[in-house]
Amino acid sequence: MSEKLFGLTDEEREQAAEILWEETRKFTLACKACPLSETRNKVVFGDGDRKSSLLFIGEGPGADEDSQGLPFVGRAGQLLTQILSAAGIERKDVFITNIVKCRPPENRVPTPEEMLCCDRHLQTQILIMKPALIVLLGNTPLRWILKTTEGITKLRGRWFEWHGAAVMPMFHPSYLLRNNTSKEGGPKHLTWLDIQEVKRQWERYKQTGRLDETIFG
Ligand code: URA
Ligand code: URA
């Protein structure tokens, strides 16, 4: 994986990525581009390992995230942490962020204008990270990233190609909190299958440096 880009060594490229990452963090934390900036307490940039090949994208910060400045730390976030950990994925080894970086009032779904406005931050994060695998948590990131009107129930558990990355939609953990049945074929069971598939493909990518060619079915 030591391709040379513009004559930079891997180490020089890594230093440049680190500088860009910190610049985009500062830019995001200072953002006043949309009205969500007026009601937020903290901008939630994202958390974890920006060098990870695995990125999770949620919808937007809730009350706990807004007060702590960290993604997925409330009830849904704790469930996400548990799901990851049950599959052998540690939060610190992946990067977790949201479509919008500021809390929508009353936890409403962010508007298309807000998502468009915030896209500069997410796309810059993705550009610098270049994740091989991306998990979309729930309908909002699913529809925004994959530009589809289909829903999560139909598309979850499948891999989609998006700018060279393998993208899997999964149920949002807050949906699992509301639909708490452990029945086979229920949302919790399906999410368990999905996260194990994510883990499998991620391990494979880490070992071989490439995605399974049959991943997109
Ligand atoms: N729900 C989300 O979509 N993101 C968070 O960070 C927390 C809850
Ligand atoms: N609606 C969502 O936004 N996400 C889910 O996971 C289920 C329903």
C-alpha cells in the first residue's frame, strides 16, 4: 500500500493528512453556516480513529451528544457501543460521526438544506479518511449518502458501492430501542447479522488490503 502521491513518502502524506484533519476539525467546530449553529451547545465533529478503514455515520447529535460534544454517547449510543463490542469491534478503532454536526432542535430529522450545508464537513472527513467500509445508521444517512428514496428495512444488510467504498445500511440503534423484540428476523437479530458481516469484511480488508470482490453480490 505504499503508492507514491505527488512524490510524497507515506510518512509525509500521513503528516499532511493529520494537518488537514486538524484544520477541518477547527473549521467544523467554528461553523455558523446554518441555523442549527444558533441553538447548539457543542459541535459534534466525530470521535475515534481517523486512520480507521471503517466509518460509521449516524443522523445527528441528540441532547447528550450536544452537551458532551461527542457522537453516540446517549442511550442509542450506548446500545451502539454494545453492538460493536459484541461483534469484537472497539469504538476507538473506528471513526463515528453524523450527517449533521449540530443538534436539530427537539431531535427532529435534519432538513435537506441543513444536510447540504453540513455536507462540506462530512465529505472532507471522508476525503481525508478514505474509509474502505462505511456503515449508515438508519434512514437519514442511507438516503443522504446513497441518494435513494428506498427505506432501511429494504436496503439494510446489503453492500453498496459508493466512490470506491463498500457501504452498508444498518438499522439505527434508537430504532432498536423502540423495537426491542429478540425474535428471529426482528430488527435486533438482523442488526446482529449485519454487524457480524461488517466485522468479517473489515477483518478481510485489514488482512488483504482490499475488499472482497464478491461483496457487492
Ligand atoms: N443518534 C445519532 O444519529 N447520532 C448521534 O450521535 C446520537 C444519536
Ligand atoms: N427509521 C430510521 O431512520 N432508522 C431505522 O433504523 C428505522 C427506521
